[in-house]
Amino acid sequence: MALFNKVMVANRGEIAVRIIRACKELGLPTVTVFTEQDANAIHITKADQAILVSPGPVAGYLDFAQIIDVAKWAGADAIHPGYGFCAENWQFAQACADAGITFIGPPPEAMRQMGDKVLARKLLEEAGVPTVPGSPVIEDEEQAKTWAAKIGFPMLIKAKGGGGGRGMRRVNDEAELLNSLEGARREARRNFGDEAVYLEKLILEPKHIEIQILGDRFGNIIHLGERDCSIQRRHQKIIEIAPSLVLTPEKRHEMGELAKNAARLLNYHSVGTMEFLVDQDLNYYFLEMNTRIQVEHPITELITGIDLLAEQIKSAAGERLTIKQEDVRFNGYAIECRINAEDPRNNFFPSPGRITRYQSPGGIGIRLDGCVFGGYEVPPYFDPLLAKLCAWGNTWEEVLNRMDRALEEYIIRGIKTTIPFYRRVLKDEDFRAGRFTTNFLAEKMPSLTYLDVREPWDLFYVAGATLFCQLNQIAKK
Ligand code: MV4
């Protein structure tokens, strides 16, 4: 018997294509949605059926009542939300259940709990997962001093309403703390409409490492190791690697088992990710949990050989997980570069527009999850991700060289992309040596974007122009 009659793919771009591919391999028909301004998008041509939703360009993708309506109309009995849009909205998951449609994702209650970041930390702490030592909301100076003595300096004043890196302030001693408290409150009120702030120990030079978990509806849960997502620009991940270059097998096991325990206590199933800050001594602290398939899931697929989308869909349909923890083997290294329509020479300014020439890389060890083609006009309304270029290699050295080779092959003209920027990151000595933390890009940015971040054909134009001038001079003589 088929897993589902038809799957509604409630997303666009590369992840919609990824989901449709998984459905095809499982023999499942698909229906997707699109908005008026997105009528040339590739996912429309890949799905068996596509339905116009409104209003465009974006709101139609967020209107979950409408999406459930058209899913029912099309005869879909399951909905995959992808990432972004409705993916982490527990009300959407609940509404699917209420409409008799299977939400391909975790239980709505676990989504609700993990969506509240303060509650999530409390629940994971209770489950035995370490979190960053911190205080409750600070009411007065006396309380600030008491907690500061317990936590130790340096520390961060964090806004309760903040997140995504906003509303954090470093203080190095008690005097600075008492001086900054009022300003931090004012800033928090202005930015988040809530003046509540709390204290947290500052983790110095941390790595951002996340554990992938996978579970079925019968309480079977496994972990698939970690991804190092420390290479971020303004809290946007741009390069991810698996496995981490610093984690030992013992640490991996320890963090994986803790993540599985916590997931069990949450009655979790489907795919999920627990994010940690990891310091130089490999102490780890839970940050938050993502209750969706993530952008960077392919690198885990490359090192484990496990099809996360297929497993997620089978698990949603009520199939038992057939992979045991001891069957999970980590093989080699994988790296992902997010190819964005952004201009690295102009502060990563968005660069939508028509792609005039497109030639994708390939060959041994290369995987491309993309959504663009020659002649396609990249719309300005959505996130700038054009493609995820992934490489696999037996060793770190091999995967770096392979990625650089693939980036060199990748031709996208007509718009600016982050391809040349990644080639510079890959040449960086510290990056190649694994010496990078969440501060890497902020520290390296001046040298990474200095002068000659340019496409090879820019040099060709310069050479061509020089030759033309010389020929002109000769002709004049
Ligand atoms: C921290 C931290 C160091 N110490 N908390 C930024 C986003 C938010 N989710 C948590 N963030 C951080 N919290 C303590 N106590 C450093 C960061 C941080 C960071 C975390 C993950 C990935 C990239 C980051 C970049 C800068 C700062």
C-alpha cells in the first residue's frame, strides 16, 4: 500500500524540488502551490500538479488555511511544509490534523514547546541537557550583583524578547554591568516592546554545532551526528560542514544520546535539530531546537548515506524506523556552500535579475540542490538562495579541493552571486586548518572581500580590453 495518496508540497525553491524528488522516488504523486509573481518557478514544473494561491508574492505561501483548502481540493492526504513559511507554525500542524491531513513533521505540541525559546531551554535543562549558565529576568541592581557573582565575567545581557543575535550586550565586570543595565532595558523596550533582560555567561570563541535526530511514531529515535554551522554572516549560515573537525567520537555519542533522551521526553518524532554552542574545551550548551527539515540536511545525507526526506515521509505515514543507531556510520567529510544571489563586493546586497548564462558543476562527489536555470529571472521577493552546492570527500583536504573545483566550474552570469567569495574562504589558512568559530567571518571579512573578489571572466575582460588598446595603438602607428 502506498504511504500517501498525494503529497501537498507547501513551499517553493530548492526545498520544494528536494521534497518532490523524494516523493517521486517513493512513488507518491505531488501537488504544489505558487503565487502569481512566482509563475516561472521550477517547482511548478517538477510537481505533478500546481495550484495558484494568493495574494502574491509571498502571503499566499504563508496562508495555511488556503493551503489546506487547496490540498483537500486536490485530494492530498499529507502536507510537507519544507523550511520557512509555515514549517514551524504549530497551529498549521494542528490545523492539518483537524482537517484529516497528515502533517509531515513533529507533533504540534512539541513544535509549540520548542517555538517558545525560554520554555525550550527549561524543558531541555530538565531533560539533562546543559544550557548556558544564566539568570532569570533581572529586576534590580542587587539581583544583578548576586547573579553576576554566580555566573562570572565576561557575560552577556540578553533581551528576553531578542533572538537571532539581536539584543545582546557584552559586559566585562560588575561596574560595566551596573552601568549597562539601564541602557540594555531601554534598548530592549525600543526594539522588542519588552524591557525584560537576563544575564548569561559569555561563551568565548564558540562553535555552532547541531545534532540531527530522526524518529518514528513508536518512540524509536536515532541521531545522525552533527553539523558545524559556525561560518555565518550576520546570523545567516552560509557554509556548513559534517562532521565537525573538533568533536571526538565520545563527545558525539554523549551529545547524540542527550539529544535523543530529550526528544523522547518531548514525545518527538520526524526530523529535528538541536543547536549547541561548543567552547574550546568541548563544553556544550543547548541553544534551541529546530522542528523542521533544515537547509543544510544534505551534508548529513552525504556522510551517512541516509535519505532524510524519505525517512521523514515514511515516519509521518506511520512506518517503523528500520535504521538502528549502531547501523549509523559516518563516512568521510561533506561541505555545503549556499549559493546566494548577493553581491559580496557590495556588502552582500541582494542581486535579483535575469540569469543570462548558467552552467552547473558536476562530477565525482558533487551534489547540487538548485532551483534556477539559464533565462530564469530571480525574483526579488524571496530569500536569495539559488542553490546548495555540496561536496563529499574521503578526507577534509579532498573535500576542500573538490568544492573549490566545483565552484570554479559553476557559471552563473547576469546576476551577482556568492560563488567567488566562497573560493576565497576555501583558500583561507585558518579555515583549512579548522581554526574557525562563529566569529570567523566577522573577523575575516575585510580580507575576504578585499580587492579581487571577482569572477574569472572579469579578468578576461580586463585582459581583452588591454589587448584591444594595444592593437589600436599599433593600428594608429
Ligand atoms: C551566545 C554566544 C555566546 N555566549 N550566548 C547568537 C544567536 C543566538 N541564537 C545565540 N547567539 C549567541 N549566543 C552566549 N552566552 C554567542 C552567540 C553567537 C552565535 C551563536 C550561534 C551562531 C552564530 C553566532 C554568532 C555570534 C554570536
